[in-house]
Amino acid sequence: MSPAAPSDARDATRGTAPVTDAVAERLATALRCVTVSTDTPDETADTEFTRLAEHLERSFPRVHAELELEMFGHSRLYRWAGREPERCSAILLAHQDVVPVDDPRRWTHAPFDGVVDDTHIWGRGAIDDKSRLLAILEAVEAALTAGLRPRHTVYLAFGHDEEVFGDNGAVRMAERLRESGVRADLLLDEGGVITDGVADGATRPVATVMLGEKGYATVRLTVREVGGHSSMPGKQTAVGRIARAVARIQDHPMPLRLTPAAIDMLSRVRHAMSEPRRRLLALAGLPPAAPVITRIMAAQPQTEAMVRTTTAPTVIRGGVKANVLPQRAEALVNFRILPGDSVATVLEHCRRVVRDDAVGIELVGMSSEPSPTTAPGPAFEMIAEIAEAVVPGIVVTTGIVPGATDSRHYDGLAATRCNFAPIVLTQADLDTIHGTDERISRVNYARLIEFNSRLVEALVASGQDRQEQR
């Protein structure tokens, strides 16, 4: 199917009607580019990123004719100069790369076939994060076609290595913006969505606009022993000692806490709750209610992440043969760090609960502190208002991103940071992200384009911003 001109994008999304075949096909073509990010990029990956770049340039000709583009490897930093170019209104982030697929045989459609049916667009990256990237370009292309220009400068920053921590993409683009003295009113990235039937007790869909991000650390536990024959084991083998250390860390999680961000989230989300939870959440700011509220939130993984630094043992290694005592065993435990905790307090916690000098405890790989959490302000209110217009009947609340995004590299570059996309997802939909059968409904993709179109309109001062008046 050959892509049609992108100018039909805006009309196709009014009233959240499903996107047209042409709009869906542009996203599907992007999904067919196997832009899997790895720690060791190769020529195959380069070829796929080049394919995607060519598709974007072909599909959005006005964007590539009228916006300035600077490349950082395969990452793309666009500058859309405003009528008052010295000021910056927004930095819009998305990423081109996707995570690998574990077992393609479990997918309904092959993960990189980019299948479009009557209701969905299928493929790895359909939600995370090519749909957001294409939706931004659809909105900007349509605005340029209409002769619109923002009052203040807007940047589009599309990384190519977000899934492997962004060191060669987002880090370099953020450095360039800092060198240029950019300070935006709004930074918008992935993170929050609208959930339906996910929050326990919610009677309406909940839109969570994330205003910060948890930190990240991986701790390596290591045990070294003499080894030997399994017929004459000591009191403790390397595998047994490492297993006990992992069990102690998992059985003694870091404490539950209501942070200011969590209290703000609860004060807003209570309007979506049935009784008696609505009444209880109204007391979230009062210390006596905190233990009850945090225990309730700890019952579900999605809400526990808001009130605790989470602990996830992910890797354990040791031994080579059933009858040989291993000389070495190790485990990796991943932590997502709540504001108020730090990488250092995570290490201290591990040493305190393991209580075994024979177990080495150290950081491994990338780590980051929790990002600053911005207070809800005019930019947040604008995002909330647009979300409510695109998806009526939702309750908008705040939160912090439990995972890691490129946003953290842009800390300090915007007055307000929002991580949000107005797509309505069930728990089954959420499970497809980094999982099997990732797909986005045509209606959700329409919502994404409509949201970005309305955002662009908000960044454009009415008739005075016509290009012919430059």
C-alpha cells in the first residue's frame, strides 16, 4: 500500500474515529524497520535505522524541508523556529529504537511485519515508541501544510538508543540544547497513559501524567568459595550462599513511603474511586492514614512502585556441573529508586539485610538518581486539558515514571516535564509492551495524533502565526 499525503491526518482523528488506512500504513512501515537497540550496534542495525530515516523523510516532506535537522548518530534533533525564536516553548521527545523479541513464534503476527487490520496496527514499537514519534510528525506536518508556525521555538528530539540508556542519542542532544542555552516551558515524553480497569477501585479511566522519574540501580552479589567435589560439601556452597543473600534482599524490601508526588497523585485520583477508597484517599496528606494507604497500594505492582523503591532479582549464575561445587556464584538485583532514596541508600540497604561479609555487594552497569519532580503548573494544566478534550470522561492525575526514559537526560532544560500519551490501555494492553503481540488500536493512534495536533495548536498563536506574515 503506497502512503498518501499526510495532510489527511488531522481530519481522520476528530472524534477519535480510527485513523485512515494511509495514516496507519505510515506507522506500519516504520514498524517494519527492525530498529532493535543493542549494547553493541552492528551494520544490520545501521541499515534498519537508515531505512526508517528514509521513510520519515519521504512521508513528512514539509517537516524535512522547513525544520532544521541535526543528526547525532541515528538520533534526530529538529528545530522548528518560532516567530520569537529566542524563546523555547516545548521539547517533544520520542525514540526510534525498540527492544528485541524473545520468541517471535508466540506472536499472532510476526513482530516486524507491520500488519494493519480493521482495528489495530501490529508490531514491536507500536506502543513503545514509534506511534508517538509518528504522531508528532503527523501533527507537525499538518500544521506546516496549514501554514502554521509556533510563537516560540519547538524542538523534536528522537533518540535511537533509549532502550540501552540513551548515552549516544539523548545525552548528546541534551548537551547540544544546554550549549545553546535552551530553556523550554514544557518537556513531553513517554511514560504515563490512560488506564482502564487497571487501578483497583477506579470507576473511570485514569490518565496519569508523570512529572518525574524513579532512579535506577543494579546491584551485583558475588560469592567465591574453594569448590571441590559435591560428595564432600562444606556447610555452605557458593550457590547456597548467593541464594540466601538474594532471598534476604527480596524478603526485606525497602520501606513504604508516601512521597509528596504520591500524595498529589492520590488527591487527584480519588475522584475516580468508589467508596470507601475515595474517603480514605482524601486523608492521604495526613500522617495517620499513610500506613493504611501504603499497605493497600503495595498489594498491586503498579501502585506499589509509587510508594517504594522496588526490588527485582533478575539474574543468578553459578555452577557448571551437578557433582562439582562451584567456586563462584553471582546474582543481579535491579532497583527502581523512589525519590527520597538514592543509589547509596540502596547499597546500604543491601549490605544491612544480607549481613554476610562473604557476599560481595557492588553496583554494576548504569545507575541514576531519581529525577527532580516538577510541580503541576500551567504546562501540566495544558496537557491535562488537551487529554480531557481528546478522551472525555477521564480523571487526570500525576505520578512518577517507574522505569527509565530519555527524559532524565534533559533534566533542567524545561520548567515542567510531563511523561504522557493519551492512549487508553487495559492491563492486557500494558502486558504487550516489551512483551508479546505489541499493537496499538487505530482509535488509540488517532488519539495520539489528535493530542499532538491540539498541542501544536496550543503552541501556535492564532492568525498572527501564519507563515506568510513572517
